[in-house]
Amino acid sequence: MKTIRFRTRLRGDAVRFTTLITLTTLIGIASEFTFGQVNEDDRLRQIGLNEYLMGHYSQAETWILSALESARKSLNEYAVAVDYSALGDVYQAELRLTEAEEAYGKAISTLRHQPEQAHALAIVWRNLGAALIAEGRFEEALKDVNEASKLIKHNKLKNPKLEALILNTRGLIYFYQGKTRNAETSFIEASRIEFVPDSALDVDPGEILNNLGRVYQEMRQYAKAEDASKRSLERKERTASHFETAGRCSSQISRLPYLDIVRGVSETASILVWPKRNHLKKGLTPQPILKVA
């Protein structure tokens, strides 16, 4: 793990990000997707993501840019959006937050013209919001997260994991704004959503309960904080047992056709530390747009 220190745009307090590289997966976002479909753009993007897993960020960027060029040549607008989203994740891993914001913005601009890809658009809106939190731009981040939530409701999308992540991200925003009651409500709602993580390294309900415990600690409700912490450990043990039983461990991830890499400031990959404030774990994982048909 490494600690990166910089200053936010909105306040002079230093924020330290302790980062840990992990990854998350989401399979079959496109209804027409099949595991047998692998085009040149998919292949190039996969190589780039594999490079990312090894910490070779510049190589990852090069391969994903090649995938982007391939998608442009084939006039595959959805693939273009996926590649921009993947670039955003890579840039966030390097804390190149302005570039990450630009990449997500281009993905959003492309997906807005594809009503059938509302699910993917909701994911990118949420990821953009997470990137803005890393810069301390909480009001803008909240608007982006709300856009993601609106898309889910308007299109009646069924993705419990994404819904939980949106609520969790909203809870973080409220926490850093000092709105602990709102944060409590968001984390409670998120913790009530049942979902199974896509990999042993992915966000699970245990991390959400951990965040709830941190809020109670901030509110000096120590009995509730202890209860949330205990439930967090129980849920994490259940998740670990699930992956052990199912055999879905991180060593098998390379077999999946498309991976999205979690970057440094993330739900499964970071501890956000504010001066004179308890740190809050597991905050801002980019949710992947998985596959291009």
C-alpha cells in the first residue's frame, strides 16, 4: 500500500489516500453479449486491463487507447464509450483525476445518444461522481450520483449491486459534508440491499456496514458502531465463504472476457483520511461497463 498526499480544490485540508490495487467485474451488461464474441477492440482492451493488473499503467493506457482507435474505425459508439470509461478507471488509479473526469465525460456524452444503454450510462455517472469526491467536489459529485439514480428508476433497471454502490457513494458524500444523519440513512438503505459481489476482491455488504459503523463512531453512538462493525465482519466472512465454496477466487479472474480495474480512490481500494476525522473505508469503486457486443 502507498500513501498519496495532496490538497483538495475546495478546502485547504490535506487528504491522504492509502491505496490498494484490486479489481471488480460485471458480466453481461449488453443483452446480446455471449462469451464467444471477441472482436479486436475487446482483445486490445483486455490486454490493457491485464497490464493494469500488473501495475503497468502506461502500457495499460497505450493498449486501451489502441482499443479506442479500433472502436472508432469500426464505428462502434458503445465500444468507444466503454473504452473511455476504462481510460477513466486507469487515470484514477494514477490519481490523474482531471483526465479521469474528461474520459468519463466523453463516455457520458456518447452514451447519452444511446437510450438502450441507460444501464451503462448510470454506471458512468456514478463513477464520475466518485472521481469528483476524490477532488473534494462534493456538490457536483452528488448531482452525478443522483443522475445515476434517476436513470435506474426511470428505466426500471434491476441491478442491486449498482443501487447499493450508488447509495454507498451518496453516503460518503454526506459524510464528508458533515451530514451524518443523511449519511446514516444512505448506508442503512445500502446495507439492506442483498447482492453478491462479482469477485472475492469486489465491494461487499460488509464494507457498507463498515462505513455505517464509522458514521456511528463519528456520531458518538458507540453501541451502534460496535454492532455495525460486528455485522460487517460477519458479512465479510460469509462473502469469503461464498467465494471459497464457489471457487470464484482472484486467481480465476483472468479467464473473464472483460475486467474493470478498481483504482486507488475506491470502495474496495482506499482509506480516506481527513484531519481530525475518523477515516472511512471502502468508498468509491468504479463500476465497470463490461462488454461490447
